[in-house]
Amino acid sequence: MNLTILDAQLGTGATDRGRAGGRGRVDLEIVDGVISGVTPHDPDTSRRATDPGSTVIEAAGATVVPGLIDAHFHAYGVGLDSLEINAQPLSLVGIKGAARCGAALARGFTTVRDVAGGDAGLAAAISEGLVAAPEYLFTGPALSQTGGHGDEHPGVLNLCSGHGHMGEVVDGVDALRTAVRRRFRMGAHAIKVMASGGVVSPTDPIRFSQYSEEELRAVVDEAGRRDSYVAAHAYPAQAIRRAVRAGVRSIEHGNLLDQQVAEQMAEAEAFLVPTLIAYDAMNRRGDEAGLSADGLRKNREVLQRGQDAVRLALAAGVQVGWGSDLMGSLEDEQLGGLRLQVDASGLEETLRSATEVNARLLQLSDRGRIEEGLRADLLILPGDLADDPSLLWEERPGRVVIKEGRVVARDGRLLGPDGS
Ligand code: ZN
Ligand code: ZN
């Protein structure tokens, strides 16, 4: 099916040609899910030149940006208490996860990277079109050392959590190599490791590094031989330094980084994936969502530093992406993460983070910009984004989500295959 978007203003991620004449307006031609034309809008001829078989969207007054990409999403993060998540059958968690994916698509996210959990079943259900969802890339359960961020049991129980829906405790180089190979066998996009303490886990202060460098190197080596890469959860500068030295490509959170580490990241061409909304939402609503008192205290340790980390990283030349990291009922704040990053780095930079930079991070050369030959994953915002940046994070009537050339959501609601 062909689609024509008439008289749209391009947001960032647009081609230079599309921007010709300053804030010029363009027509977008979409054939078989791919952008086949980006041409200056001509009020006299554009409409007549439209293919009669094409569905037309009138976009006068609206802004079109590339479909959003969330590089730190948790489909299986159906609550803030991981013991409670693991007490539910995987099929139930998968169905709840599918609903969380659908909600993300309705907001304008056309691709997500799930960095703790996900499995081949959910991925197949999505690619077979059984559920409406963004394109779904997953790492499988995040790898954690005993007593690390993915070890979900309180220390007094004297056991480790073993294999959960979102994390798996694996110690030692040989066991890690096997665990990585198993993940790629089931279709993992990349590998996630816990390289420092975290907020929701019970026995690991945030400031400590996790996994030996030898273990991290083994994981990076295995992933590298699959042309894939490693994403590491890490807050303190020391933990980030060790991870990047071991070859980790994607630093998740990174709130406590300093200038020296930011420079090291830039040098190594590592990415930072800030997850600003997670701390903000947990701070306001963690209590109601089931976060422990200790978790709330740990959250405050990193909350204040998140936006500074984004600024430091950008100043050092780090490629800064974007992620949400919202668990349980907090998921409805996903778009609010864009607002927080705009506060830190501005509208243009944030949009690039959530589209072009994230696409590069995810090794997806077919999306993240509006250009001929790229996938028609698009978000139409009802107004002039340059004048009103809140159009990006507020779900107003007229918001239209297009995935692979098909209108999949309108006004925040998912549409069926027939467009109704
Ligand atoms: Zn994390
Ligand atoms: Zn996370």
C-alpha cells in the first residue's frame, strides 16, 4: 500500500534537501513501507502529481519526525519488585509485555531495545503480526554476578536468584561464554550485563563495580564474534571506565560519570543511554509503584546527576542516545523522558538521540532519519515543533504513528490492520 504525506514540515533527522529554503515544506512518498520520495511541496502541482492509488495524509501545519526509538525498554518489567515478576508464569509476563509494547507504539515508538528479558516467543509474536508493537530487539535476561544488580534475593536468604524473567546470575568466564552463546542462539540482538550496583536490587550499593574485567572481556569477545555488542548497566565513573576498557559499547544510565570517563567513552566511540525519566518517576511515584524504602534512597543518589551526565557526555563528544527504563505502572511516563532530556540538551539534540543516534547504536542503518530509501517509520506531530517542543511529549489529537508505511496509531490509540 502506498502513502503520501502532503505539505509536511520536517523536524530533525530530515534530509538537507527537505530543509531547503529554511523551514520548507515537503511531500513524502511512501511505497511498500519505504520512503521513496522527499520533494519540496508545491501548492499548485503536488496534489495532482499524487498517485491515485495512494492514501493521502494532509499534514499542512504539522511536523514529521522519524519514528522514535527507545534503547532502554523493559517489556517484562511488569512491576518494580523482581521477585514478584518471577512469581508470575512467563506466558503471563509475555502477554503483559506485549501490551506494554503496544502502548509504546501508540506513543510513537516504532523500535525498542529491551535490555533485560524478552524472549524469542514475544519477538516472534510481534514479527508475525499477532500483536501491535514496535520492532522489538531484545537481549534476553541481563547477566549479573552473584550479589549484583540482577541477583534479586535479599542477602539473608543465602541463595542467588538463578534464572529469572529479566535477569540471570552467572559467574565466571566459562559460564558467561555459554550464557552469551545461548542468548544468540535464541535470537538476542545484543548482550546486557550489570556492571555496577543499581536502584531496585537489594544487596548491592550503587557505588561498587560488578564483574571482573576478565569476565566483562569474555562477554565482549563472544558478542563481538557475532557482530553484536554489549550494553552495560553502570552508574559510577569507575564502573564505566572498566566496562569501556573491556570493550562495552553501550553504557546504560551513566549518571555518575565524570569528564575524564566521558572523554574515554568518546575515544572508544561508546554510547551513553541516559534514562532520566526512570529516576524522576520513581522519586515521585516509587512508593505507590512498590519500590522499597532502600530503593527510594538509592534512587536519590543518582537522580540529581542524570542531566549533568548528559551535558558532560555531549561536551566530550560522546554519542548520546535515549532510553526510558520504566517499570510497572510508571511506563505511562515514557514520553516524559524526552522532556527531561530536552531540558538537559535541547530539542534538536534530544530528537537526534531518540532517532538517529539510537539507530546507529542498534546497528540499524535503515531508519532514524527521513531520507529516500529508508524505512517509513514516522511520527506526525500536530503543529510546529520548533515553536512548541511539548508536541513531542504531549499526546495531543492529531498525533499519527506510521510504522513501515502503515498508519498504526492515531490520537494515542492503536488502529487495526484495516486502519479502523
Ligand atoms: Zn539498569
Ligand atoms: Zn533497565
